Amino acid sequence: MHPSTHAAATPNAPAIIMASSGATMTYGELDARSNQIAQLLRATGLTRGDVIVVWLDNCLDYLAICWGAQRSGLVFVAMSTKLTSDEAAYIVADSGAKAIFAGARFADLTAGLPDTEGRFAVGGDIPGWTRFEDAAAAQPATGIADPSPGRDMLYSSGTTGRPKGVRGPLPEGAIDAPDALLGHVAGLYGFAPGMVYLSPAPLYHAAPLRYCMAAQRFGATVIVMERFDPEQYLALVEKYHVTHSQLVPTMFVRMLKLPDDVRARYDLSSLKVAIHAAAPCPVDVKQAMLDWWGDTIFEYYASTEGGGFTAISPQEWRARPGSVGRSLLGEIRVVGDDDQLVGAGETGRIFFAGGPGFSYHNDPEKTAATRGEHGATFGDIGHVDADGYLYLTDRAAYMIISGGVNIYPQEAENVLTMHPAVADVAVFGVPDAEMGETVKAVVQPRDPAAAGPELAAELIAFTRTRLSHVKCPTSIDFLDELPRHDTGKLYKRLLRDRYWPVA
């Protein structure tokens, strides 16, 4: 369905509730607001296929702006709130945006943005910009004369290079036509009328944005956290009787490290489905979550590009710990260093054949680099078992070659994550005169005062009791905070580059 359908049937049902403030938008209000935004976009001169940029923190109007673009046949770019002025300017220019909706707190970063037909300041003032709330309120709350379905164009998070926009074809047909994600989530996760969906992550990322909008097609109440806090998350599940949610493994880790009495304080019995993806989940972490929450935790593996999709239920995962499931979209092919297919259980690069098409906006060379005779690849390494279940090892870009031995740092990261003194960790290769590369860990300690040689020695010894010595860090540095995306992805490139000489 479409939010407009639910607005007609249940106009007073809550569509969005902001977790901290309690601010609420009903389906009737969401429909009216998105209509006003669509009217505003047309009045600004935008037509089907044009692009807008949404540069906002999680807020009540975020999804309304996206629905306004969706019902206008526009492409909406949800832009990260962590960008510098130059990075934001790059995405606005690269996307060809004709309108920008920016939070007032970004005022100091907007001076270098390219000119656009529309510039709307949300939640305050930006000098020289139109105040969004006034501009939207001046428009009629009725539908535009030429509705058509739009879609997102999301930029890769740039963990291994500069972000690129992932653009698929603009949908045809009616604005309420179902899409592939809708069918997947309905079947896999029981999305249905009456559900309550909790979104703890920034809406500018692919999964939070797409899952929130999918939930609203079913008439769900969507609870949006302004920012993730582990105890608040548990409290919200109890308060709103949350039935569905989507998380990332770092959120699991932070909840697991809460004191036992805090973890036991909240009633989580309403939660039926907790979906996770976006980053590898250590086996020990997922097992601990299943022991705590029961068989509610479902995993999928996909990418912003959407070229493939695997899924696994909690029951399947218990039988195959570490797997990310079997493919539901695209045929999995594992390719060795000789570019030939390898057999079951053998490690190689992961390709998906026959999946939906996509392109990187304004970058045909990068688009071509993902394609080959075996399908599309996104840089991941792994293997498939005899029953077709996929297991990921690491990203090819992060592989360490030490003395001719291939080492995948994810193994050491998974071990160190479970040490009680560790809040976050990254493992990567650094130059070594004898071995070519050696294994380095950078740790964010739970207690910054504990950082030092004694803790480093303890952590190295901890990994050596669980992994082959060749896979373990030979040295550990400490940082107060690691550069991690709010969605859980680690900007490992930023750490690794500190240790490699500039060419």
C-alpha cells in the first residue's frame, strides 16, 4: 500500500513518533505534509526524474520529505550528517540536485554548496535560505496533478574510497506499486498491519530509510530514535510494545555490555523480529543475543547497490553459526584468484549473478569494475557450503598478506570485541620490513584510563589463546573513539592510512 491509503482509512493512527521528544505525526498528517512537500517541489520547478538532497538529523519531517519526493517521481538523496562542507558539496554537485532540505545546524557548512533551485532550512534559519516550515505550510495539502513513483539514490558510505551514488531505474506505474524490498520483508519478517517498528539508526542510511518506509506501507507506527542509546532502546521496546526492529552488530555489543540488572529490567516480550545486517556480527555476539532475546533475530546480507540478497532465520543460524544465509536474489558464485569458480567450502570472492541492475552515478568505470563474467561483486570474501549457505570471511580490501600468508582481520576483531575491556576495535595490516605486513589492532577501551602497555599485552595474550598466532596482533594502539559510521560500518581506511607512507 501507500501511506495515503492508511491516511484515508485510519487518519489518526500514529505514523511517526520521535523517541526522545515524543513528537508525533499521524497518517493523516503525514499524507497532508507529504502532499504539501510535493506541491512545494513542483512550485520550485522540479519534475519527474529530478534530484533532491535531504541533509537532516533524524526528525519528524524527515520521512515526510522523502514521501513528498516519492509521490512526485523524484530521486531523493539522503545525505550523511557526518560530512564536512567539501564532502557535502561533492555529493550535491555529483547528484545534480535541484533542491536541498538541510537542517539549520548545518548552516556553517552550507556556504560552499552548489547553487540549486530550492534551498530549504529545516528546524531554524540558514542565511539566504527559505524556511521550510513556512514554505510547506503555504502549499495546499492536496495531491499534485501528476503523481508518479520516485526512489532513493543513496551514496555508499565511503569506507574504502570516495562515496558514489547508487542509482537504479526510476519506477514506473502508480505511487503505491509494490517493490522487491516490500515483498521480501513481508514474507521474511512478517510485516503486517498493526506492527510497531523501532528504528535506532540514522535515516540517511539505506536500511533504516528503506525499512521505515516499507513499514509505513503496512500502516506501522514507526518509532524513530534521535540517536542510539542501549538502555533507551530496551525501554522503548517495553513502552511501545515494539514488534519489529532493525539493528547493527555494534548495537548488540553495547546492549550486551550493559549491567545485568539493567538488561533484566525491561520487558521485551513484544519483540517478534529483530533484523540485523550492515556489518559482520561475531558468532559469540549473536549467540549471546539469541540466548537473551530468543529466536527473534534474523540476519540478511546485501548492499546499498542491491545486486544480491541473502537471508537466514534464527533457527537456521543455530544450525549453521556464522552463516548469512542462502540467496533470495541473485545466484551466489565464489571465484578464486584464477577467476574460476571454486567448490563448496572453498574461499574466494563473492559474486551475485542475475541480480537487479544498478549503476554508480557518474562513474561508469567503477560500475564496470563490479561486473564480470560471474556477475556483480562488492569486494567481499567468503565461501558457500554444500547446502548453499554463505559464510563471509572479510572484505578483500582489508586482507593482510604477512610473509605470504593471507590473514583476514575480521577473525581477530571478533575475538577482541568480546573482551570486557574493549568498547570497539579495528584490525588491519601495517608495513613490516621483514614480513611485508604485520597485524595491528587499534582499540577503543571501555575505560580510557586503562589504555597502556599492560592492557595491550593482555589483549594480545587473549587473542593468542583463541587464534593461531599468525592471525593475532603483534601490537596494539589505543584511541578514545574509533571512526565508525552510525550504521555500524567502520572507516578502517582512515585508521590504516595513518600507518602507511604516502606514495
